Amino acid sequence: MNKKEVAEIKRRLKKESCTIQHMCGCYVDAEKNKLVTFSQKFLNLEEDEFYKYLEIAGKALSGTLGNNLLELEFPIDEEAVGGRQQILMALRASKLEDDALLDTYYDLIIDSYDYVGNYLITLYYDVYDVPLKGTDELAMDESDEVYEYLLCCICPVALSKPGLGYLEGEHRIGARIRDWVVGPTDTAFLFPAFNGRATDIHSTLVYTKNAKEPHAEFWANGLGCGTKRTATQKRDAFENMVVQTLGPDDEETKDTVLDVQQNLNDFILVEKEKVDKDEPILLDGEMITEILTDAGISEPKAEKITASYESFFEDTLPDAQELLDAKAIKNNEVRVEKKQLQEKVVDLTKKLEDAGVITSDGTDIDVVVKVTPEKVEEIHTAFVDGKRCLVIPMEEDEEAKINGETMSF
């Protein structure tokens, strides 16, 4: 799925366009016990509940494609009878109204979702008459595609924070009652995928709130789709390869990492001019070596990093954008500005030394005199009132400035 297709489905999860027909759920405790299950028509919910459950559903399609949102494909054996894709197909066909099937699927999630604590499973069923789009990308009234889909969200449930509150029944301030609160969606999936603005039963779109440590065990065991690395995981792995090869994690290493990121950014800017807007820029080993050596990394170390890189990304090369650290680029801009300012200070100090304004150790000189070359030979010293003075003869038409102020003689 691309950004437009994700956005098209997400727009349906707004109050004014929502057509979700059915919703069901299961509340699970830390011991993996099903405490309560529920099932009801979505549009019959109380207004407050309607908005909260819609918010949970909307979160499942948020974030960045390739990082928070990943498309996974079902292996052939999962599409056979008894496979996990077939369970989803059956759930969709039942419109979430088969309690026995739902109970079986809750068990599958509970067995495959690794989480310490309570959580809520919610499932939504919706049908979308996909409108045709003209060459101008504007939607038309006609529809030749019906997209029937499920949305599953898993949300952590935790006790509210302790605090004081007004106890109305006792007419006093006291410790407020702590209750179990449903948090934002942590893990979710959309089935089937919406590829080419059409139903794709061979794929699912998964969501993870934590792109650094997603619940890949659920993708592999709950959905049967195997796993993919998020962009965050790829970026962190690449940075670790560089840092571990360079040695001590000191300022020099940090500066080199920033240089690598800046070179990567420059490389992307150049390559973007050669490819279509949405076409990925796949980084092979040769490109990585060039980026590393241009950052000042020695050839032996660059080759070692490249070997680790090719081994880690043996199956699928990453898009260059996935390895780019936006924060590092900003930090590098600050570093470059700081370095330029330091160079300017050194240059200015040298000029002040050359002009005799300050000494080499940085201390001020008490008297600084700047005259035209013709005046130099006229300057002499003389004793006035017992003090040695510097005498500069002045003609009537000549002016002088002392500390920036014009003096009259």
C-alpha cells in the first residue's frame, strides 16, 4: 500500500465518513486470562465510546510507511485450510458475528502476543464501496470494487496514576480511585491489504507504535507472515556497524558518524535527480564503501563495515532514506556552524595580533596607534612633566580619532 491508499482508508475512520458495521473485543489480564468479551453494532455506541473506539482504530493507520506501517505477505501454506490467513478470511466472512470463531482468534492472539500486563483486543468490520477515479484523480460516483476488511488493534491497559481528588460523596479531598485505563494502540493490522485501491487477500498492513522494538513475534506467530525490519531498526543497525568498527565511542567517533550521515544525505540528494519521485534508492555495498571513505574512514575499516552491511542486508537492500537519521543531520548542521564560528574567531584573533591590538597570549595592549605611512617617521617620544609620552605631530587640517571618537586640536 502507498501513502494515498493508506490515507484513503484512514479517512473512513472519521465520524462524518465512518461506516464501520460491527465491533467486538476482548480484555486480557497479565496472566493471559480473558476477563470480558463484547460484541456490538458500532454505530449504536454511546457518543463518548464511539469517538474513543474510532480514535483507537485511526491510530492503526498512522505513522510512516516502512517504519510504523509495514506490508507483510502471507506464505502459501498460511492460505491453505487451517492457515492463519484462512482464519482471517473466515472472520471477515462472518462479519465478526461468530462468537466461537472470535474466541478461537482471541486465543491465537493471546498465545502469540508477548506482553507483560493487561491489554485490550478490538476488532472492526467495515465495507467500502471504492469509487472510481478519473484521470484527474477526482472520485466518481460509480464503483466497481467493494473492499471488505477487518481492522484489529491491541492496546495496553494500565492503572491510572495515583493522585488526590474531590470525593463528592464524602465532601473532602482525598486519594482518588485508581482505575484501569485503555492506552493508545500499540500493535495493529489491516486485513486484507488495499493495494491498487483493490482487495489484496495475500497481504496485510501491520502497525507498530514502537518502531525500535515492534511485536515481531505476533507478526510471525499470530499472523503467520514472518517479519520485516522497520526503518528505525535498519538505521540503528547501520550506525552500530560504524561505531563498533571505529572503536571508542568518543567525540572523534561521533563526528565521523555525523560525517557519514551528511555524506549519505548528499548522496540521496544527487540520486533523487536520477530516479522517479517514489522510486527507492537501494544502497549496495559499493555505494556504502564510497560514502564511508568520503567521510574519512580508512579503507580497511570501510571494507569491514561494508562486509557487515552486506551480511545484514543479504536478503533485501535498504532504501537509502531508511538509513538517514534526520536528527543527526540537524546535529551536523549545528556542528558545522560551531566550527565555522571557531574558525572565524581564530582568524579575527590573528588579525588583531597582526594589528597589534592584542598580544599573542590574548591580553589587551594599552595603547594602539594607527597612522598613515607618512606619519610613522614623525612619531617620537618626549618627556612631558616628567612622564615619557608618545608625540604625534598634527597639522591644522588633520583629524584624529581616539577610541572611535573624533578629537579636535
